[in-house]
Amino acid sequence: MYNENNIFAKIIKGQIPCEKVYEDKNVLFFNDINPMAKIHVLGIPKIFCVDFSDFILKSEDSIVSDFFKKTEMVIDTLGIRETGYKIFSNSGVNGGQEVPHFHIHILGGEKVKL
């Protein structure tokens, strides 16, 4: 079950500020406050979904496609396409998910050692 009091829900609602990289009506990309690399951006859809599976099950194909196309656009904006980057998402307790809202991490700007 989705908890509307998680930090990402509050960021989407504007209750907690973030350093935005890109935002539109469906997605938000912002800098991680505890970066694991020189560049560490989080990407979240603006629908309330717990994890990747929940995002896929709750979203129309166009929303899923748009999220990943915007991810590609952000990678270009960050200038890390040529040098390389890492994208990942954690899901559930065993997957190391800390915030119960589907999100991806984009890391780059240096050799990522995760």
C-alpha cells in the first residue's frame, strides 16, 4: 500500500524542496541530497506507485514510455551519454528500497563503483 507521507510524495506535492534537474506534468528528476557519485540524479513518476512493478501495473503504456524517454533526455542534459552512466532502481526490503515510491538513480560523471 502506498504511503502518501513518504519523502518523494512530499517532494511531488511541493512540501519539501529539491534541486530540480527536469520536471513536467508526469515526471520529476532532481539531485540526490546524499550523492553516491559526482552526478547522482533521482527520477520519479508523479503517480503514486510503490515500486517498479506497481508503476508498470498502474500506468498506461504511454506514461511508462514517457518516463523512460525523459530519463534519456536527462542523461543528455547531464552530458554523461558519451562517458557512461549507471541506472538502477531498488525494490522492496530485500532489494534495498528505502523510499516506498518507485524511483530510479542515474549516476555518472566519474567511474561508478557500485
